[in-house]
Amino acid sequence: MSIPDRIETRISKLFNIRYPIIQAGMVWVSGYKLAAAVANAGGLGLIGSGSMKPELLKEHIQKARLHTSNPFGVNIPLLRGDADKLIQTVIDEGVNIVFTSAGHPGKYIDQLKNAGCVVTHVVPSVKYALKAESVGCDAVVAEGFEAGGHNGIDEITTFCLIPQVVDSVKIPVIAAGGIADGRGMLAAFALGAEGVQIGTRFAASEESSAHPNYKNAIINATDNSTVLILKKITPVRMIKNEFALKVLEAENLGATKEELLELLGKGREKAAIFDGDLNNGEIEAGQCSGLIKEILPASIIVNNILEEYYIAKNKLA
């Protein structure tokens, strides 16, 4: 089918992109190859700095510029000990689209705004959406707990979260959590969102820097393959494996936060996502994994989402 050249929303205008489809900045997944590919397809690609040192982030930004002339951005988890250095790297390299997560954006908002950056913050609830708006963020990503990886403690679903955030803030809202195709995008727009942020579907792309084992774990997943664990620390959604079931058993037996931290150890994300250890690592992925059946180029993923969006929209009409 013929896809229009643009979808105009406040989000597409804010980032100067053709389609309000944002590829999430995921650790060990979202390097320059993925961000540039999504940007070239008309969406917004994000480099995930959560698994990078400042020097590596600088390298990825420079390589992204060699592969696309379109806008792209960087996601920065604010709880990182070197978040200030990552932010300075982004500013020094002239990137003017920044997504922040896992922390309070107010600490860095003036620095980013003074550098001419458009700032979007990822939130799990209305409370944090209002805080992000009050400190000057230009948009928010409202992420339901269907999403892969780290989630909010309140476990609010995307379907319930999006309209409540939309009703509470004046800045544009990007929906995230459980969205993997055009039907999900249309549903998010019906709830008042003006863009979608998609993680797991792009994690299983050809340009994703993740290990093939991790990508195959996503495409082999079914509707009930993921589980939310480590709720006493920071809730994490991941595909069930030996490690996840061990944590789940410990939680059911009443393990303390300290015991869970000892069980978690270090490097679990890298072990599964980048090194391909599907037994001992955190296979972070969303509930939408069951919708994903093949590893595709990012450009095809964007095109498929748009086709599905318009097919679903025409059916409703």
C-alpha cells in the first residue's frame, strides 16, 4: 500500500522527523548502526548510552553522523554515576535530542536547554510526568509495565497509563510498553499519544548490536514468556530463564532486598544481551515479544509498522 510521506503530530514536529516512531535507547542494543538505520527510515533513532563510557558514546555519535543526515538522539540513564560526563559528551558533540530516564531530569535540564537540546523524559506514572513537565521537559515517554527491562514500581499498564498522562500534562506524550506493530501505534494514538517508543521490536533487528542468541530468544517467545522480577530492587521484565526462575523462587520464599542483590550480582544485562548467555543473564524484553516472529532490517520494521497502522486505521474507518 502507499504510505504517506509524513505523519504530522507535535512529536514529529518537535524532532523534525517524518514519522513519530522512536526507537528506544536500549543498553547493549542501540548503537550507531540501529539509530542511523531508524533515522534513515524516517523515525527517530536513539543511541543507548547506558552501556557506554563517554569516549565510546562520542565514537557512536560520530559514526551515526557518517551514516545518516537525519536527526537522531541519545538516551541517558540519569542514575549512572557518570551521567554528567555522558551529558557533557552529548553537548560537546552537538546532539540536540536527549532522552533521559531513571532519575530526575531537573538536575540537568538547564545545562541541556542552554545547549539547545530538546529534552524528553521517560516516566512510569502521572506523578513523574507532571514533575518532568514542571522542570521544563519538552515531552514525556509514558511507559507501561509491559515494557522490557526496568519498570516502575506501580505496575501501571500502558492502556491505563497513556490517557491519564495525556489528561494531566500539556506537553506531548509518547507511548511505550508493549508496542511492536502498527496496531499498537494506532491504539496509542487513540489514547491520546502523539508518538510511540518501541524497544523490543527493534532489539530483534539486523542492526541491533545484541547477540544472535538474545534476538532469537525474542522471536521464539510467546505471550507468556516474560516475567517481572526483582520488585524489591527495581522491577525488571525479562524472558523466563534459569536466572529469572531462581529469582522468582527466592522472591516467593520472602528473600530480602540484600539477598536479592547478592543473587543478582553484576553484569547480568551484558551477559544475556551482548554475550548471549541465555541461562545466567537478564534477557530483558517486553510482553510484546510474542508478536515478533523474525529478525528484520530496521527500515523494513518501520515500513511494516506504518503499513499495519494504516491498514488498522482504514478498518476502523
